[in-house]
Amino acid sequence: MGLREYLEVLAKRWPIIVIAAVLGCGAGFGASMATTPLYQSKTQLYVSVRSAQGTTGELAQGATYSRQIVNSYVDVVPTGIVLQPVIDSLGLDDSVQSLSSKLTVSSPSETALIDIVARDSSPEDAARIAEAVGESFKRVVQEELEPNAVDGQSRVNLTTTQAAKIPSAPFKPNTVENTLVGLLLGLVLGVGAIALRESLDTRIRTVQEAEDVTGLPIMGGIIDDPNANKNPLTMQTKPRSPRAESYRSLRTNLQFLDFDGSTSTFVVTSANPAEGKSTTSLNLALAIAETGSKVALIEGDLRLPTLHKHLNVEGGAGLTDYLVGRADLEDVLEQWGRTNMFFLPAGRIPPNPSELLGSVQMRELLGTLRQEFDTIIIDAPPILSVTDAAVVGRGEAHHLLVIAAGSTRKPEATAAIDALTQAKARIAGLVVTMLPQKALSRYGYGNYGPTTSKDDSE
């Protein structure tokens, strides 16, 4: 499936994307609402070294020393020597470890600054903890870590450059950010679900896909009609409709096949039932008959015949009766209405349809009909269900394989072709049914063009 087809699928399945996006937004917003707000407050300390003489050299050495010890100080802040006094002074229920988890201590690169950030569900407690930790660390450094005095004072001096303030808003959760992330994830999941569904769906949906999968030429594409089962006679009831024109396009394309000057004989089959082979046979016969050609339509589906119902013909006696010698051809082959189409119904359901359709009597019947008719069309059963379609007209007819867009699956189409090929049937090409009208307008009738037949007996 190409990019254009994927975009069309996304456009067709847009409700799934919208629902996924809404659910993603809801999940992100809901997660934010369910999360306990966290506040953070920061205090910043500046580390400097006192010098005894205040010379330029001492000042330079002190600045270098300050930057060197800052990284060590960062590791000291979240330890018990600093935090236990904070716990005691503020009356916290935390242990040293739990209080340490509420802190983030860092030093901006190449500076003598220490940032102490405290987080808590209470904005007041966040500010109190940050301030208390900073003061406790000052005392630890000046009294325990750097007690060497310069003029009675600790050599290292810590100055508060930013006092902790009570935050006005939580830093977590970020409702806007979480909602946008939920939206993005929803969109990705929605598109991904559609893409996965399409990749797992092996149904043939377009004319191009049918041609790519089978490697066979497209002889025609038939526009879908949801009421085809109730009103299958499109060429009679809606002769100017786009669907009728698609049957005429099929008729035109079949005229380019090489019949060596003999009567054209077609066996119409499909991979599965309900893919449009019978309505295609019927309307193709009517489309050819309207040009003045004499057409014989044979109801070759001796298992589940339907053509006689579509044509409102009794069908009590027919092909089966002729093949077993119970009826003469003129008794079962009748002209339908005022058209140039003559119809031979299936007749009685025999116990051995394949044997009858592949019999000498069937070949003799086709020979007789060729002497009188310009075109013979045989509506055969689905090829994957039984072998009837493969044996009827073998070596004498061109087989048309009907593919139903949105119904026939790729493995079924290839299996149908394999079955016909193994039986040495001559496959003329494909007829793709149940197509939306926009599909044909995209490819155009002209794109079906002149096509040479494929002789699989070679």
C-alpha cells in the first residue's frame, strides 16, 4: 500500500484518531489531577576563602580553592551531618534518607556556587527545608569541616546569594505539558493502531492492489451497488448509470483479446462466493448483446445457481438435463426477452457437477453454440470451493477471475490463480467488483486499455 492509500485510510478512519487523541488528553489531564502537587524552593550559597594578607596571589589561590572544594561540598549537603540537625530543628518526621530524597544539590559548572533545591507537598515546608539545610551546611563547614581560623574566623566563608522563598505554584505536575504529551501519544497510538490494522488486513481494496498482487491485467472495474442483490439487472434497469458504463468498459476491453477469429468464450469465476461473479456474467452478456452480437449465457454453477432467479426464469430443466440426454438444446436454451441474449439455466442440481462440466458432452455443447453465437459466457462456481470452474471450457475458453474490492483477500486471489493455472486454464485477466465510484474515476476507464490474454497452457 502506497503513501496515498495510507493517507486515504487515515482520512477514512479519522474518528479512531480523534477518539485516541481525546483519550490521550484525558489521560494526561487526569494523571495531573491525580498527582499530589509538589513545590520547590531554592537557596544558593557562594563559597569563598578568606586570605590573611589579601594579596593578589592569595586571592587567586583562594578562588581556585573555592572552585575545587565546591564539588566535595555538594556531596556533603545530603548527608546526616547536615540533615539530622535540620530534622531536629524543624521537627520533621523524615529520616535522613527520606529528607535527602527531597533535595537536589548541584553546582553550576566552573563556579563557586552551590544550589540547594528542596521539594515538598507544602510550599511553606519546601522553603523552610531549603533555608534550614543551607544554614545547617554553613555551620558544618565553618565549625567542623574548615575550622582553621583566619583572624578568629573559619577560612572558608559561605554567603547566601539567594534566599529560599515560598513558591506560589507547584512545579509538578505540569498539567499543560502532561495534557499535550497525552495528546501526542494518543495521536501516535491512533495512527499506529490504524496502520497495524491495515498491515494485518490482507483484503484487496484497489484496482492497483489487485494488479500488483496477481500480476494479471485488469480487464474491468465494476462500481459497487449495495442493492445489486435485489436489482442485479443494471444494464436493463439503469442503462445510463456509471455502473452500467463500467460493464460496457469491460465489454470493450474484452474485444481486444485474440480469439483467432473464433467465437469468444468466457468462463467467469471468483475465489469465493458473493464476490459478484454472477451479476458480472449477467450484465456483461447484456452489455455485449446490446451491440447486436448474439450471446449465449450459460448458468454453469450447478451447485448454487442464481442466474435464473435474477432473470425470472423457471429453470426446471436446463444444462444438467441436456448433458445427461434428458432434453434437447432447443428445449432448454431460450431467448431472454427482446434482447440478443439467449439463456441456458442450470436445471436440476446433479450429484456430480464437475464430471458433467468437464465431460465430452459439455465440449460438444460449446462447439455447437460457437456455430450459432458470437459470444458465450459461462457463470461458473467459485474456484476455491470446487474445481468446476477449472474444468469447464478448459483450453477453449478465456477465464475471467472476479476480485471483490474490500472482500477478497490476497492469499485467496493467488490461490485462485494457482488453481486455474494448474488446470491449464487460459486466464484473460481480472474483473474487480464492488469498487467505489471515486476509485474508477482515479484510474479512468482508459487505463484498462487493450490487453493481451495470458495463455497459461504454455
